[in-house]
Amino acid sequence: MKLEDLSVGLNVLLDTGDLAEVISINDQEQTVRICYLDALGQPDLVGSEVWLLADEVISIDMGSHSEGRT
């Protein structure tokens, strides 16, 4: 996704199918720091924070539906 479509506090879906919250955004590096909320098949990731490329975020999670690349 484009960084300009993301903001801190948004819940997003990753290309892995995992659910995460955006913690911070680095415009220069085109990366996003996320905190895993749900990690399919890897529950030990839940609660951990990592930097990802913006391309690894595929949509904004809006509860009953999502906006973004599908």
C-alpha cells in the first residue's frame, strides 16, 4: 500500500494474512513499524513489533470489510 494511505493506529492486513496495528511510519525508508495482533500459524509473533516494507501491507482492516489491494 501507499504510505500516504496509512496512519498510526490503523489495523492492517499483511501479505502473510496476519493482522497488525501500525505503530509508526518512516517516509524516507518507505517502511512501517507494526505490532502483530494476530499471526496465522505463528502465535508467538502476537505482540511483537517489526519494521516492514509498505508493500507488505495489503489492506486496511475495517472490521467487517477491508480497503486496499486484494
